[in-house]
Amino acid sequence: MIPALMPTYTRADLAFERGEGAWLYTAEGRRYLDFGSGIATASVGHGNRHLADAIAAQAHRVMHVSNLYRIPQAELLAQRLVAASFADSVFFCNSGAEANEGMVKMIRRAAYENGQPDRFRVITFEGAFHGRTLAMLAATGNEKYLKGFGPRVDGFDQVPFNDLNAVRDAIGPHTAGIMVEPLQGEGGIREGSTDFLRGLRAACDAFGLVLGFDEVQCGMGRTGKLFAFEWAGIEPDVVSVAKGLGGGFPIGAILAKEHVAKVLTPGTHGTTFGGNPLACTAANAVLDILLAPGFLAEVARKGALFGAGLTTLVADFPALFAARRGVGLIQGLQCVPPAGEVQAAFMAEGLLSVTAGENVVRLVPPLVITDADIVEAVALMRRGAARCVAAGGREAAP
């Protein structure tokens, strides 16, 4: 008999009653160091007082009024995001998938408004993950997610990641733009090279295409800069964000330059809940933390410390780990045995993580972790690795 809660997830037999910083606590009192952070979402940690107080205060005033009226909290959040980024204007929604849908609509509509209605196709990349809507499943292109949902939504051409020649070969008379994650999270913590990202910008300029970056997972400070694309020294035309923007409260956003943003005129796009006072209050509270002087530099520093610990772990357990991947506080361990086995061993020692493509264990802790948290995490992973080696009859380095 099917349970009341639809079984669309394979859930661990864990339930948490409270959290503090990077730690989660079960009702039985066991604590776990959370290096999954709700899949890169709890950016400012669990139980963050500033975020919780802001949400509670706003909830007592007004939570939702609809976009038929002005929303000062959304206006403030948009102004702050514009001031901190490449963008001229922002649209708010509820999730990463919705933000990516809106980004594709912007790309297509921009071509239409420029007198090129036949340009509607978007180039995407192998290993990508853009969401669970029908169109975003097609953009992602993973057959595992597409199976059983009927004909694939047309309009997406997938090419290998980090391959500029393949991109140029895919550009045709119907191409409107490119959508890419500068660092693939679900795909296995795969970084787009600087040359690749700069080449995408050059190709879009040369062919009159819109360049869109999906930063739902890798954005909002996770790499040590507000946006991951900043490391390449370029600017996109449009970017999607979500996850860490709300610190756990549902909100997504599309940031765009004026020539793209202006194509969404009244009636061309909309959302019921997106940009409501409560969601935008939460995001403003998160930005208070992310944009504080020195915060992002600290993320970069802590990311380097964490990366060094993971590099040593890989060297000490060559039968278990093939490589370390990532930057800042979005890192991964490419495993030799199934990544799920390693993840389970880490959990048994008290560390939560997330699996990803290419047999990778994904490590995306809250951005507010301390140095002591990092040291503890590496120690727990070392114990988990030893447990996994013993269970599998493998050998660690002497």
C-alpha cells in the first residue's frame, strides 16, 4: 500500500529536530555534521538567528500579497542583487527549475523581439542538471530522468562539456543561446575551464546569441565569489540562482542585463508566489551575511583549507578515491567503489554528504562553517574511509 507521503525519494532513516550552524540533531540526541546542507541550500547554516528572526518578524506582518501590488522587500532585494552583480534587472520565482525555465523563455523571447522568431534552440551540456520540469528535463538530457514522460520537449541541443569545438559545430540558424553551469554540481563537481567559459562568451558575441549561466547550485557565494562565473573574468547576459539565495527558504531569481530583461513585458511571464514579502525578506537576510565585508574571502580561504584536507585524504586512500574536485565550498571526492557506499560510511561516522554524477561524493557544507568544523569533517571522512576500506577488503596507504 502506498504511503501517504508519495515515495518519490529514497530517504535515509533519519529525522532531524533542530540544527545549529553546520550541525543537525536527531530527536534521540545524535548529531551529524552536515556537509550536504540540504543540497547546497542551507548557505548560512541551521538555526541562523538573523535569518530566523527576519522571517518570523515578517511572517507576523504580511507573508503574501501577489505581484498585483508593489512589494518593497522584492524591490530592495532586486536593487541589492543588481548592485552586487552584472545585472540590470531581476525576476523572482520559487525554485531553480522555475528560474531556469524563465531564463530559457528570456533567451527565446529575445530572439523573437530581435526579429528572429525561428531562433529558439538552446545549446546545453552533457552532465548538466537544470531541474525536473518537462522542459528542464530535456535541457538536462539525462535519459534516466526522461524515461516514461513522453516525447522530449524540443529546442535543446546537448554537446560535451568543456568542448568549444562541439559548441561551435552545434550553432545553427535556429540557435538562440547557450545555457551552462560554470561548475556542474549534480554532474560530478565538474568545473568549466576558464578558456571554455571565455570561449562561450566569445562565441555568443560572434553569433549574436544569449549566454545564460545556471548558478542554482554553484552561485550565491559557494565558490568564494558571489557567482562562479566571476572566476573567468567574464559576464553573462542572464543568470539563474536559487538554493543558497534563501538559506533554506524557497526562492529563485533570474538576473539579466537590460537587453534580455526588457523582453519580458507585462503578461509574458508570471508567478503566484515568486517574490512575495516573506521569501524576499529571507533572501535579504541571507544577503546581509553573504555581502558583509570579508565574508566571501573567508569562504575562499575555508575552501582552500578544506581542499587541502581532501587532497591528503585522497592520497592516503588510493584504493577508495581517484581524485578531489571542486573549489571553495563545493567539493567532491571521485570514488573507486560506488559513491553510495562511501557516502553511507561517512554517514555512519556522523557526516552527511550527497552523491553526484561520475561516482562522486559531493561535499557542500554551509558557508558559515568554522575551521574546527572542517578539521572535524576531514577526521570523520578519514574514519569513514577506513570503515569502507575494511568492509571492502581494500588497502589504504601505509
